[in-house]
Amino acid sequence: MTPDGSTWNNVMSSGPQLNPQDTDELEAAVDQAIAACGGDMRSTIRALIVANEFLESEVGELMKAVSHAYVRGRFQTYSG
């Protein structure tokens, strides 16, 4: 529960809505992440933060590479 008494699900409900199959897959992924960290929630959160930072770094590197390639004329814009 959150400090105001609502559940965490209500806090997250303003985002995109998942269909039941996506929800089941998400729950399975959550269970796998927790199991991979021996059931320790702090370790699980830490691992997810580290993984997220790695992915953000990768996105930044890819954006630089695409931008550099665009400047060199290797990518054409989409003109619809």
C-alpha cells in the first residue's frame, strides 16, 4: 500500500493498459527476476536498476551512431 492507503496497482494504472496475456507474461517475468535474485527484493530492484542503466547507455550509443551516420548521408529521411 502507498502512504495514502491506495494500492501500488492504482499508482501504476495511469500508464498503458495491458491485456490479460501481457499481464500474465509480466507477472511471470517478475517471478523470474525475483527467483534469479534468490527471493531478495532489494537485490532484484538493484539488478533491474543496473540493467536499465545499461540499456539506457546502449540507447545513447545507438542514437549517437545513427546521428553520426545520418550526418554522413547514410540514412535518408522518410518523406511519407
